[in-house]
Amino acid sequence: MFGISTTGKNREGRAVVDATALDTGHRDRGIGRYVSGLLGGFEELARLGELDVDLAALRLVQDASKPALPGTGQLEQWSLHRPKTTHLTRFALNEALLSGEVQSTGARLYHATEPWAAPIGRGFRTVLTCHDIIPLLYPAQYMGRGHLYWRAYYTWMQLQRRWTRLDRIIAISEATRHTIVERLGVPDSRVRVVHNGIDHTQFKPVHNIEHLDDVRRRLNLPGVFALYIGGFDYRKNINTLIACLARFQGVDLVLAGSIDEATRQSLQAVAREHGVLERVRWLGFVDDQDLAALYALAMCFVYPSLAEGFGLQALEAMALGCPVIASNTSSLPEVVGKAGLLVDPTSAQEIGAGVARLATDELLRAKLSADGLARAKEFSWQRCARETLAVYREVLSEGD
């Protein structure tokens, strides 16, 4: 079964927000957090009486035998029917079908929140959120053998001149905006920067000692540790992070996030080579209920990425009062500002010196903790939703 199932009597003129990431493996990753946060921000604006554009959230139904997903909250919920398949096949189906499906609903605007669907069609406008274009920055690592999807995606988007045909592109950072304009040839006038937000009800300082002790026990955490949370692909630069452990003593490294066994064994070999294997702890995926406590228990959070579209984990750490050491490249200086230590991500010595400095300087840790808390308050999903809504209004005001 294909098509879009709509709810509500007045479906004409809606702005449709792609929320299908909430129904795939991306739910707990960056794109899923973005979609969830954005929709939550829209809900807050609706309660405040500021939501003056009719919205519908588009969810994914991958089993034809299941009914359309029920609506929740104050936003209408529509369902996109697709079979369970790969990203590449899903992208191909969307390219073939989605434009006509959106047209049939009478929607005035489609907001593509992830790369698998950015339909162009008569009668509706298209806004795309671009989280990053990292595969184009590191083609050998992300567009080589084993990465057929990204090769096909970027080739097709360029052949279709899709980037320059979109009505607006929302970049989640100034750094991302710069790469879009420079690498994709999109006019600067078509790009708007709207920073990600953070859920301040979830990510706030943890003071429950019993909960902290319980998490430390269950996760078998060391006494003093630097924390990394995220992916383990090339740009995350975990090899260098592990190598920096040889530059200091007394602090272990805790790595959290889903990881495949081949990558884990490769990184363990790096740790073994530098003589720090026993100082690296692997947690795997950490549930949201333990995430805040994990940040709170860490001596510092280290984020040595070579490239980021935004850097949500650095923001989460600051919101919890965890001192941050981050790369001085791409979007991270923009997110962290002066509230953290910025280091050269290619230098294990510089990263290690930052960790050692925080381990021995209690006053600096306290300052960065306070500065991080203040910095994090500048970001919210309500602000993200309000600024995204302004983009919708701007596009819709231009007419057909």
C-alpha cells in the first residue's frame, strides 16, 4: 500500500512536517531528536497561541496491515504508507511517488526534515532541513565501497539540480550554511540558519544521589572518567581520542553509543597499541533514563569530531553542567562558544592536555560547568520551532 492517509476535515492548505524519522532506526539518533524536539516546540507554540500555520506531522506506516497512526497532541497526524525496505529503495520510492502524494492532499508546504525525501511539485513549496553534507567533505570514507546510498543520493540530487530548486534550506548551524553555499552552489538568499534546541526538562542538573549511585553501579563506571557519547564513524575521530589517554594518568575514558563489533575491535586495537586498553570502558547504547546521570557523573565530556552539522551532545553536556572539551572546527565553536575548552581534533597531545587540565583544576571545572549551564539556556526547541515557523511564513508569502 502506498499513499498518504490524512485526518481532519480541513486538510487543504496544511504545512506537512516529515516526522517519519520517529518510526525508523533514526528515532534515537540526531535526526530523530531533531524531529521530536521540533514537533514538541510546535506543540508549545500552539499552547501559547503562536502557531498561526496549520500543521500536519507525517508519520511512517511500514506495514500495510496496520491502520494509520493515531494523532496525538495539538498537531494533526498523517500517515505515509511505505513497505519496509532499505534507505536507498525508500528514497527511490519517495522520488517516484511523494510529490504526487503531497499534491493530492492539497498541502501548501512540505518540510523535509531528513534527506530521504525532498519532493518538488506544483502547488506546494518545499523546505529542507540540511543537517550536514559530511559525505561530500569526506568522500573516501562515506561515498566509497559499502556506501552506495550516499553516492546515489548526492549524484541524483545534483543531476536533478534539487538543491537549487528547493524554496528554502534550513541549516542547523552557520558552519553548515557555509558548506551548503560553498559546496552545493545554493544562493545564500535561499538558506536560513535555525539552530537545534534541547529538551530542558530532560537535560538538567541531576541532584538525586541515590539515582547517581544506582547508575554508576549498574553501568560499572570508573571513579574518575572522561565521557564520549555518539557514533563511531570516521569523522567522530575516536582513534585520536583513545590515543590521547597515553598523555595523562588517573582518568579513564567511557564510550557510549551503539557500535558494531568490527569497529569496536578496531578501536580496541588502537587502545592496545597505546597501552590504554584497560582504561577504556564500552557502554554501548544508553537509554534516555540513564543519559542525564551519565553526563552528570563524568569529570568532563570530550567531543573531538573532525566535522559536525551541529553537535547536540556537546549541548546536552553543557545543559547538565558537565564541562566540555570540543573541537575547534566546524559547528562546535558555534555551539559551545566560550563555555568550553576548544582543541585541535587532530592533536592527541592537545586533547590530552585539555583532559589533564580539567582533572587537576577544580576551579576551571566549576567555571566551565556554570558557563555551560548558561550557554545551554540560549538553545530551546521552542525557539527552534518559532524560527522554523518564520521560514514557513516567508516561503508561503511568496505565493505559487
